[in-house]
Amino acid sequence: MHFLNPEESFDLVIHRVGNSGSEEGVHLSKTLTHYDEDMVDPLYTFFTKSFKTEEYFRFNIQEDPEDNVVYTAAKSIFEDRTQLVQQSVNLAYHLYNKSYNPKVRGGEMFVVFFPDAIIEGQNAQVIGIFKSENKERFLKVHPTENSYEANSETGIQLGKVDKGCLIFNLEQEDGYIVACVDNGSKTEEVKYWSDEFLGLTQREDEYFDTENTLNLCKSYVMDKLPEDFEVSKVDQVDLLNKSVNFFKENEKFEIDQFAKQVLGQDELIKSFADYKQQFEEVYEMDLNDHFDISKNAVKKQARFFKSIIKLDKNFHIYVHGNRQMIEQGVDEEGKKYYKLYYDSEI
């Protein structure tokens, strides 16, 4: 996890960036934004609250680092903190140029320089880029001589940012370490924040290996396994449970140990190894056979391993444990059935 120092003041610039397709324009600040001392904690919470995982990215600079506007701006700011205002202007125009889709809403853009942070045990400086698109109406009540006067104002709710990134001045040659959050729409046509504006690609670390190896396991069990073998839904669910439990119960992933403990049979182990190679070719990635397991990645991915057997529209069977406690069969009339064994009702 990354830890910023909430007691340290930070440099802040705010711009207004509209939708370029609607020609809403950009309203720029010429200087750093002033904030009172009592606003340090609320602003710090506002900027950092949404970053909760260990999933990190890097800027895609493989062809030419100068082509990535955000990477270039961040590099200039890290080299000279006084460049924050000028580079934030460049970032505002870059965001405006990428905000052409009619579904992209205009909003306030915050560019922040945090001087003190820790990530993966290393000290770092951090540049934060955030955008707030949603506004809330607030009721304001003022006392008068005989009564109260009520009116409303529109402003930004200090709950969480709609979009944001934290850029750590580590691993510069690889594109820095970047945390990213997007609490807006997930549809592809408006997924402009991470792809078009920031130009990110996932950092290949233990989170990357854990997440994608779990995706590999799920894809193998649900898609490839039924092609190669006669397998029941119960056996598929059981294998999904064993796969997730392996990641939950171990600190390190060793592919030979996984194959022996989860797959067991030689023909399954060979089938899985062949599928792993195909999976890597299709998704253009290399998955390590040995890595430290990221518990955050396991927690996130486990939600997508559905241990459910759906029977018509009548029943759902949730299978969490012992495969031997459930049987499947067909009666004399040709009707399918499941038989469940249990010790006690809870």
C-alpha cells in the first residue's frame, strides 16, 4: 500500500476542464491555489480515500517517452517542483483534448505535489492528478434579526474524487509507479481517463501475477476443461473452490505445487500447462511460475469465482466445501437430481 503523510502540506493547482466536443473550453489558474490550514486534512482525505488496493500501473513509454504527455509533465515536476503550475496547464489542455466524447462531463481538475510518501517500503514524492465531475446542492441557513434565511449553493462533495491517479517518483525508466482510480462510467466509449489521458499499462508485479493467474485458472476450469474432459458442474465448482483456496492459504505460488495439490491427475496437469501457453499467447503476457501471492488481488478476484450451480429457475446450489457431500444422478423416470449430505442446519 502507499502512504502519504497527512500532516505535510502540499502544492495544489485547480483548473476547470470542459468537454472539447461541446467546445466548453478550459479555465486555467495562473498561480498555486491557496487553502487554509484547516483544509489540509479534508483535502488529503478527498484526494486519497479512493486508493485502496495494491494494483499499480506504469506509463506506456515503450516507443517514445515524449509521446506520453502525462509522463513528460510528471518528469519535469519531479525534477523541478516550481514547474507544477506550468505543467498542470499542459495537463489541463491534454485532458481537454481527450474529453471529446459527449458522455464525458466537464469538471474541476486538481494537480497536487505531495512531498512525502512511502510505497513498498520506499520513500517517494508523489504527483496527484484528480478530476471531480459531480456536483451536489448544499442548503445554507443564515440567521437574520427575526428569523433565518435559507438558500442553496452547488459545490463538490468531499467524499471521493471521480477520477484520479497518484504518480510515484520511482522506477522512472519503466514509466513510474502509478495508482489509478476511476469511479465514473465503466463503458469503453468513456474509458478515456486511464487509456487516452494517462496512457497506462499494468505494472508486472505480484498483484499482476496473482490476478492474471487466477483469471487463467477460472478460464481453464470454465472454458477449456469441458472441451477436453467429461466434467460435471459440481466438479467444475469444486475445482474453482480449490483454486481460490490455494491462493488464500499460501503465501507463495509454485506452479508444480498448485498442479499437484489442485489438479492432481497427470492428464489435467498437462492440459492446464498447454492452456497456460495458449492463454499467454492470446493475451500477450508472460505469467511467472513462482511469485509472492497478493492477498488484495485474491480478495478482488475471488468475487468472480461463482461457486453456484443453477437448476432451471427453481434452485441455486452454493457449493463451498467438501465435494463428497453432494451427489448427482438420474432417477428411474429420467429426472435429474442432486443429493446433499450435511451434519446440521445453521
